[in-house]
Amino acid sequence: MLEVGTRARNQPAPPHIVFEALTNPHRDPTRPWLIVLDDEIEPTVIETRSPDLVVWSSIWTTRPDARLRFDLPGDGGAGTDLRWTLLVDEPEPDPSLLGHLRKRMNQLINAHLRYSFGQ
């Protein structure tokens, strides 16, 4: 698989809480964060290593081959230095689709998930 996008950003919650949010995104109905768009589907968790790794199946109907890898190292304090990595089979998506996929991951993880932790 090709790595076509990655980004790391600190999350305020500890790794085990971020792990739980990624493996059970609807665990707290009062703080929804994984809201799929019309061209998306709910991911399936296909690999885990508690509390520092989660791999999702694709959320995009246009790229069912995609995988989303989440590395969850602690930040030395109370938070998590979460890194998402987008992996796809060849051929690599065209630049406009790739931009959309990366932007969407940033929205889901570095905005919606982060805000669900109160930040």
C-alpha cells in the first residue's frame, strides 16, 4: 500500500481514551464526532493493539481499498500525540480526490474528535 497522507496532532485525552473513541466512535451519544458524509460509510476496525494502534477500513465509497492507520503514543503528559496515516492501493488518487481525502481526515480527527474531548 502507498502512504498518501499523514498528520500528527496532539489530542488532550490519554491514549487509552483516544483508542476507545476510535474503536467505538459512538460510545458517547452526547458527543458525536464520526458523522459520515453522503460519499462515506462507517469504518470497520480491522486491527488494534491497545492502547497505541487502530486501523480502520476505508470510509470512502470511491476508494474502498483505503486504510486509515492511527498511531497513539502518549505525549509524556495527559494527552496523546495522535498520527493518522492514509494508505491506498495503486493507483494513487488524482490530486483533487487526494486533497479531499486528506482534508476530510483532518476534519474528522483534528477537529471533530478533538472537540469531542472538550478542546
